[in-house]
Amino acid sequence: MTLSLDYATLSDVGRVRRNNEDSAYAGPHLLLLADGMGGAAAGEVASAAAVQVIRRLDTADIGGEDMIEALAGAVHRANERLSELVEEDPEREGMGSTVTALMFDGKQLGMAHLGDSRAYRMRDGQLYQLSHDHTFVQSLVDEGRISQEEAFTHPHRNLILRVLDGRPDSDPDLDILDVQAGDRLMLCSDGLPDYVSDEVIAASMASGTPDSVVVELITHALEAGSNDNVTCVVADVVETEPASGTQPQLVGAAAELAQGSTGRGEPTVAIRTGAESGAGGGGGHGPGVDPEELRYAPRPPKRFPWLRRIAVLVVILGLIGGGGWFAYSWTQKQYYVGTDGDYVAIFKGVEADLPGLSLSKVYERQALQVDKLPTYSREQVEGNIQADNLAGARSIVAELNQTAAACAAKVKPTPTPTPKPSTPVSKPPVSKPPVTVPPKTTPVTNVPATPTTSPSPGSGVDTDDCDGVR
């Protein structure tokens, strides 16, 4: 069964403010509300721009889970549009807008929400808040630090933490919601719930047509002393053809500024009551600073964005320069053993070169020639041997000198000495002829063996690996 929406929307500038910074749109497939802020004329520009971009989703071609993707994309495009508007006029720096949108495909709703405007649904006589306020006070409620009743009267209840403002971190809450015939939907700016209780809102929504409900809700807000713009969108989910027809309704700043069009926009409708003639009547000036500007207390408007950009650039360059200097200082504390021409040398730095900058230099050139080393050690030195510090580099050189000395001794061994002839043993004079002459014994003189040269003790050099020494 395909359902449809019977809708009405209304916006009032209020009794204190001189301009309307709210914008709203209602169509067969989209209910949308944006509450601008930022002071001067920037708030109405922000809300109107957001509505003009997002209202393009009022189409029957998108349904189901695709509504979430479509809403997210539309909100991001609206955010980019606000960024472009700030670039065009730096005086708009700091402007922003809330966004609450319900997209309808005839079976369910897709919701996108950012800020403190609200979405409600009344079903079976019970009022439910569909959106979650992105405010400082709501964060206190979520943390259990204050009650919902205390939040209603908290002095900082309008302080927004998340808003559509042209910055890249403006991501909305997204959700798919069920819907059924008989449901009544309502979007409103904070000018209503900040002054009218949920009980009064529920009582107004319990009966009447969408047209009569929006009038009654705004009247309650004005009579309660609301000093803000008040805007409401009310839609009934019905099984029949909607009594309101399918003509889109556009109210508030978006209608007044008439930026773009997806259909003929309706003029802003204003409500005035007899109490308006009293103090603080329409068109009056609010005392002190415009309270709408205070909603940006954590991120105040900046009139000179180029100064901020220069400061950010200086900080970035400083970080890059500081990081580069730190990296260079670290390289100049490193040592390695390599070759400098035909000789072994200790280098200070690291083996890497940047355009126009050398990161290493010869620290100590040694008397040891590379050709005096065996092949394995020579290849190590030519490929550079890393050391933990200068003492470690000198230790490596000492070991290379031991290796060279040991191999040099093996290549040039000490010649074998020639043995000397032995001296014959003289006989004592004979006084008497001997009776018996024993056989003569020729004395043998021991010949010393050829001495073998070995490396110095503790050198750990295997002289069998001395190939390649020149």
C-alpha cells in the first residue's frame, strides 16, 4: 500500500527579531527545515542556501535505503555551498544553519538531522521526538548531569555543538524510520520547543488539520514569549489523495530571498496577535547582543579570515621547518665506516643526499687501504658499515686493521732459517791401546722447524679467508 503526505508549513519572524532566519519546505516527498544563525544577514543566507540545495530531493525516483545516501549527499552539497558563499563574501564567516529533513518514499522515511531543530511523530496519541539535539545542554542530559526538566530552563540551552557551517566536519545523523497511515509528522525550529512544553505540543497535534496545527503551535510560542523566529512543518500520513495537493510550499528566508526554484514558492506567512502591541512588539530591537550570535559561542564569527589563514600557514611552515631541523640534527649524530677513495674512512651523517644538501661527510680518514682487506671485508666497507656512535665506528676500524695485518702476515711469511753444521766430538788421548773399541756414535744436532706466523691473540681473524688481498 502506497501512502501519501498531506502537509502544511508556516513561519513567523517573531516579536523581537527584525528578520527571519528560518527556512522551510514541504512537498510530496520531502519535509525540510533549516534554522540559520550567525548574526547580521548571514543566518538567513545560510538557511535559504541549505533549503535550496536539499529541496531537490523532493522526487519519487529515490526510495528505500537509497534515501540515506541521497540525504547524506545533499547535506554535504549544502555544506559546500555555504563554504562557497563565505569565500564570495568573508563577512559571512561564522554563519551556519541547522538541517532537519524527512524524505518520504510512500512506505518509510529517511531522516537527516544536524543541529537543534526537531522532528516529532505522533502515533496513537503519543508524541515521540525523532531527532536528537546537538546542543551543550543535551550533552549534559545524556551524561546524566541534569534532568530533561532542568534542560528546559537551562541558561545555555541554545548553545549548539554541531551545525551546517561550511566546514568539513558537518556530518548529519542519518536514519530510516517506519511510517504508517494515521501518523502525524512535525518539524520545528527551536523557537517552539524552547518556550512550549511537549505536553502543549502534543495537545495541539492531537486534532485538527495540518494547516490549523501549524497556526496553533506558532501562536503558543508567541504567547509564551518566544523571542526567536518560529517555523513549523506538519504532515499527515494518509491513504487517500492529500487535501493539500502536491504543490510545494516554501516559507521563511528561502521564500523571501528566492534563490533558485523547484516550483512556485509560497510567500512567508506571518501571525500577529493582539498582545503584539505591548512592550517588545514586532520590529523591536533585542537588548544587547543578538542572542542568535551567542549560539556560536564555541566558534565565534571571524571578520578577518585571511589573518587566520596566514596564522595557520605560519604554524604549518614552522612545524615543517622544526621537523626538518630535528631530522637533520639527528642525521649529524650518526656514524658509519665507508671508503674515501682508496682508503677506509669514518663518515659522520647518513648515506643519503637531498637536492642541494649533503647529509654525510668524512669525519676521519684512516691509513688503511681498502685493497689490503680480504674480499668479504672490502665489500662490507664499500657498502658502508653502520655504527651506533663514534666509538663504535672506531672499534670497527680497529677490527679491520687487525684483519688487514693478519692477512698481510699470511701473504708474506717469515723465511725458514738454514741449520748450522754440527761440531764433531773430540776423543781424549789414549795412554794405552784399548782392548775393545765400541762402535762410533755420530751425534745429531736438532734442526729447528720453520716457524708459523699467526694473527695477534684475540683478533678473531681466520687467515684462511684472506682471499682478494692485493
